Amino acid sequence: MNKNRCHNIRKNLELRAKIMTSIRSYFENKGYLEIETPIRIPAPAPEAHIDAQPSGSWFLHTSPELCMKRLMANGFERIFQLCKCFRKGERGHLHLPEMTMLEWYTVGHDYLDIMQQCEDLIVSVALSICQAETIQYQGQEIDLTKPWHRMTVSEAFEKYASESLSSAVQNGTFDEIIGCEIAPKLGLQKPVFLFEYPAALGSLARSKPEDQRMAERFELYIAGIELCNAFSELTDPVEQRKRFAAEIDQRRVSGKTVYPLPESFLQALAVMPASAGNALGIDRLVMLFADASDIGEVVAFTPESC
């Protein structure tokens, strides 16, 4: 590693440490308990487009979500975790196969409440790190003052996409269009919450009671970068089992590894209270505050340097 790169990495790692401290302080002041769950688990969430890294006959978790929700089902009401997550084959300027994730869950709240918590958390970090409610990223000033912009998925497709939302869902091009056509245009001056996903793409989110065609899910975009993915949590084990079965079918058709169903998680859903949660990529958050164009600039080691 040359001297200039070593200096930049050290500076970014010092910034990273301050951001982690600020995040912990935010949640502790809000009455959240920091917890740890196993990294190695018998069954990951069987999502069609996320591949888990095998670890013997088990797997390294792609997210702590399943175990954290089991804690919620056992009476934990406000919890957060900072941990490593593993996703096989993910590598790019915004992706690492071993990444750091922040996840938090709270009883009695929904995805709209989590939007407000996102605003509060990131503004709190900005004030701690920059002493300002703005950041400079790749020559663009991003205004973090609240409230942040909100756009439905339907509105985003109408404004930016080359294909209709219904067609993209039917043809399996939804993720490609979000990533290539919509995301780069979001949050360039002020953060944007992209919300109200089609129920077919609800993952582990509950459907809106007043409109079952939509899921109570959002993603946050800042400077064209997807930063987090949040839900009002689905707590119906029958519906969740059906969704997992559909994901498993997609994996089988695609020739991917078929994961066992996470039965302990499905059993816990039957007693899990109404709640909401969020998964936020720490490496990407540090990128924004470090004004780094590549995720490799904000970690001590990349897969190539190990």
C-alpha cells in the first residue's frame, strides 16, 4: 500500500470509528439495547437474489434480521446491532462480500416512524462529525435538514424508468431498472425515501392494510446511493411461509442453492408484536461522510488485499 493510500485509509478509518461511536450514542440515548446474534446460522432468509456464504453445513448470515426478530418475539422491544454480514459474489464500487450492517427494531412503530428515525440518526451523525446538517459528496452539497423528500416507487417509475412498474415486476427487470435508471437520480441534493413497493416485492414487509397491493417498505437514497432498506414487519407466519416458498422456487428455477426454511424464525413470528425495522449499510454511510467514490476506500481490507 503506497503512502498516500495508507494516509487516506487511515483518515477514513478514524472517521469510521467516530461514526460508529456516534451511532451507538444515538441508540443508547433512545433506550435501545445493543445486542449480538450468531453470525453462523442453519438457514438464511431464502431470498431469490441474495446468496449466502456456506460455513460447513450452515451459512454465514446475510443479515441478523431473523435472529433479531426472534428476540423481539421474546419480549425485547428496542434493539440494535452493528455486525458483519456476508453475501456471496457481491463485489463492486458499492458492494463487498463482507460488509458492516446496522440493524434496529422497535415495537409499536411502522415504516413511517422508521423514516423519521433515519432522519434523526443521520442528522445526529452529521452534527457530531461535521458540526453541520450538510455534507459534501463528489462535488455536490447534500442538504440533510428535515424533512427529507419522499417518492413512491410508482412515481419514480413514471418519472425516470424506460419501462412501466407493472411490466418491470412481471418481466423480472424491477431491480435492474431501480439500480440503473432510478437510483442514480435520487438524493442528489437532498435525501429521498423511495417507498410503497409492490406487494410482490415486499420481502419480509407487511402489506398496507388499506391497499394490499402495496408493501410498507422503503429504501433511502443519498447521492444516488441506496443506504438502507426498512419495513413494517410482517408478523403472519402463514403469509411469510408462502413468500419464502416462492423465493425458494425462484432459486430452484435459477439453478441456485436451495436453502432450508428457517423454521425457528417462522415459529417466532406467531408471537412477534407489531413492529418495524431497518437495515443500513455502514460502509456506504462512511463513504458519504468520507467523500469516497469506492467502498474499498473506507474499509481496512478488501477481498483483494487480504
